[in-house]
Amino acid sequence: MKTVKSILILAVAVGTASFTTKAIMEKVSVKTSSITWTGKKVTGKHVGTIDLKDGFFTMEGDNITGGEFHIDMASINCTDLSGDSKGQLEGHLKSDDFFGVDNYPTAKLVITNSVKQGNTYKVTGDLTIKKTTEPVTFELERAGNNFSTVLTIDRSKYDVRYGSGSFFDNLGDKTIYDDFTLDINLSI
């Protein structure tokens, strides 16, 4: 009788284990991933890149259950300018007027929830820029081992107010729009 009980317990344990999905961490390749930014102003726009420092998805099968990504703010690069203009814009974006990279060298995105619909995930997370954390929601597309999204961020929510018409009057054609976009492509 004791042997039969043991066999039944073992069978239930093995059966339960076969239906339990274990969460795994999928590291993102910083070498094959990319982030391109676009910032707009009344008189035009600027574009550039910024580096992913590290990141991972927590996965259960094909479902994203979490994740965390760190962005190297000191890597801000403007790709539509050259020479002194390029250096001046990059320096200004890294200064306390914008992202204050000396005090805040990284930005962070933490995924708190994800709902899969086909090859798309509706993702909710917390984005930290400088000292401020705000919730964000976006759609993330998956194609094999690649994930992509375009994330629109309101910089004024993160105390990045320089040239913002939301905080300063009479800026005219010096106004810089609050929203900027990140075109994100991640590879695992």
C-alpha cells in the first residue's frame, strides 16, 4: 500500500510539473539592438541614437511576464548634424537643461504587465528618467527573436522643461515640443 501511495504521489508530481511553465530570463543583445530618437521643434527636428546598456525580458513560454532595461544616457548621439553643431546639441542634451547625464547616467524601463495578442504584446511599465518614474503603455511587436516598438514620451513629465511651451511663454520659433519618440528594436 505504501508503494502504491508513493507511485501515485510521484505520478501527480510529474504530471503537475509537466503543465507548469517556468519563467526564464531572456537577455537582450546590446550589440544587435538599437534605439533611435526623434525630437521636434517648431522649426524642424533632430534625430539620433542612444545605446541600450543592458536589458532582459522575463518570459513564460511566449508570454512576456516582466523585464528591465537600462539606457546609457551619456551615449546620446545626434545623427543629423556634424561638426560643432553636432557637439553643441549633444552637449546641451546631456546638460542639466535636458537629461543631466552627470547626475542621471541611466534611464530605466521596468515591464510590470504584458498581454499577448498574436505577435503583439500590450505592455505596461514604469519609465524612469532623471529622478522621476511615470507609467507607460505601448504595443510591442515580435518577429522571431526581435521585438520592436515606437514609444512616445512626454519629456515635461520627467522635469525636462527646456524650451517647453508648456512651461514658458513667448518662445515663438524656439519652442521645442514636449513629446519625443524612441524607435526601439531589441534582439534576444
